[in-house]
Amino acid sequence: MSYQAINFSRKFGLFAEQWQPKVIAEMNDYQFKIVKLQGDFIWHDHKDTDETFIVVEGVPRIDFRDGAVQVAAGEMFVVPKGVEHKPYAEQEVKLLLIEPRGTLNTGHEGGERTAQNEVWI
């Protein structure tokens, strides 16, 4: 068996597109996904799961219907299941997401911003 650490910088260097999460690892039924984002996303929620945002680079804002939170590099935030939210980033942000296998980036909203699921890099 070969053991190798996952290098975030190398993984982020493998793609340029934004709002398209890429799976880099799994633990039990959870996936670790990296994503680049900039600009505004859509309002959505995840009815059956929390969603963890770990900021690797940049400062995104997560908007809620009743407020917002900014999360700096080296920080994390957990959006509780069922809570409607909308990520936003003035400048490009690099995130690590932790969520159950099969979770769509747009929740049940669908539409053109829905990324292909299960894309491994």
C-alpha cells in the first residue's frame, strides 16, 4: 500500500473553474471537496445535512435571510441543515467543504449552477 498526503495547493492547481466542487478524499460516508468561488451564488439549503466550510484562502461571506458571516482563511463555519444560505466572494476564495457523499452544491434548488457530482481530482 502507498501512503501519500493530500496537498491542497497541488489539488487547487489542477483546475480553474469556479463553483464546481472536486472530491479529494472520503471518510466513511463523507466527502472532502475543494472548490474555488468568486461572485454571488444562489440561495439554497441542504434539508438533510449540515455543510462545513473551511477557508483555505480568501474571505468569503455566507449570507442568511437574517444576517451574514464572514469566514477568513484558517477559519471554518458550519451551516446547519435546512438553513437557507448564499455564499459570496468579492475576490476568489479557495474552500474545503465537508459533506455527505451525494450532496449537491445547490441543494434541492437545481438549475444551471448545479455542479456535476462525484468529480474526483
